[in-house]
Amino acid sequence: MIFISNIMAFFTSSDSTSNRFRAVTPPEPVVQIAVTEEFEPPSEKTNEPFRKDVKITNTGTEICYVRVRLEISNYEFANLAYYSADGINYVKAENYITDLPTGWVYSDGFYYYTEPLAIGASTTNLLQWVKIDFPADSTVHANSFDIFVYAEAADANDSEGAMLTYQQAF
């Protein structure tokens, strides 16, 4: 009889333990970029060049392509601005569409970086210097302006994982 009661006690006794395991879904892939720039605007009107070093960094979890639009905030300065990638050769901002730095092309109002941008990597400089050619007759009345850098990113792979070109990505 003792033998049976021991068996019964074994089958009726139990301990409770919480399951600490849970299903984890992998994080969603993220296409994300950041504009990285060094900007040293002049404190007063000058024809001297100033630093505007623009790069784009991939801060997401996917390889991506980027495109950038540059816009000057004040129309009075738009026709006076010159851009340079090297600090030597300056091109009127509206004509800064050819002879761009390595990896960049211009099309449809955007500067496209033609290489896929690895996670954590940055583009080459789109531009490094800006110069405003103020007329001698002081017809420019505005005292300040800004150069806006708009950047967009697109996944470098299609939905099946095949690598796209920058044209296909956008």
C-alpha cells in the first residue's frame, strides 16, 4: 500500500515554472541616411569662399542608394552662388551638373550617388566650398541665405534580394 501512495503522490504533485522563452521576430530592415556636413558660413557679405562640405551617411540596416537636392533659400543669392568640390574650380550653382566629384551624377533635379552605400559608409563629398560673387554696385539687399540639403534614400536591393542600379532604385 505504501508503494501505491508514493506513486500517487508523484503523479499529483507538480511545480509551476514560467517559460522565459519567446519568439523574436527579426528587426525590419531600415533604409535611413543622415546628411553630414561641415558648414562655416561667413559672418558678413564677402566674395571669399566658405566651407560647405556635404556628404551622406548610411545610418540604416540596409545597403542603399542616395540622391540629393541642393537649394538656396534666398533668390537674390541663387544667381550669385558658385560651388566647388575642390576649392579651386568653381562652377555657377545652376550649372553644377557636370564634372561632379567621383561617384556623383546629376539628373532630373537631383544629384545621384551611383554606388550602393554600405551600412555605416558615407558618400564622397558632393561639394566642399561655396562662393558668392557679390556685384560691385551692392544691388543685393538680403543679408543672409542658407543652402538646404535634401537627401533621400532607396533600398539597393529589390524585393527578392537582387542588387539594383541607382536608376532602378529611384
